[in-house]
Amino acid sequence: MFIKKPFSWTRSLINRPLVMLYVCLAFAFLNFVINGNIYRLWNLNNEYQKMLQRMEKNQQVIARLNQDIAKMKDPLYIERQAIEKLDLVEENDLIFVFPTEQTN
């Protein structure tokens, strides 16, 4: 009698396919949760989204740098940059030099 009771429960479970499907799905879900696969999948999805954002940002940087490269082919742009960043002057330019005030 002690051995027949568990087997009769499983036999009644096997005879009901919908209940058996729910039991199998519950075991599969528990296996994913206990094994950590759902958490890993969630983390991978987050990393994928972050990588897409980085790729988009890098593509914008690349586009801006390509524009800068195209500008560098223009001699007037190079001349303006030399004047602004390196404080160079052209020939026949008038330069004003103001003395700096020294505080004692």
C-alpha cells in the first residue's frame, strides 16, 4: 500500500496531458531560474543595448572626424586654425602688444 500511493498519483498525472505540460513547464522554468540562465540572458540583453549605444556614439564621432579631415584639405581652414590656435600672423598684419600689469 505504501508503494502504490505515489505511483497512483503519478499515473493519474500522466493520464492528464495538460496538467503534465504545466508540470514540465514549471520544472523547466525552475531549472532556468536556479541555473541562472534567465539572469544571464537579461544581462546579455543589457550589454547588447549598451554596445548599440556605444556604436551609435562612435559612428557620430567618426562622422565628425571625417568632416574635420575634409576641412583640412582646404588651405583657408588651415590658415584660420594656425592664426587662432598658434597665434601666427600673416605678413603685413598689424600686431598690438599690451603690457601685462604686475601687482606687487
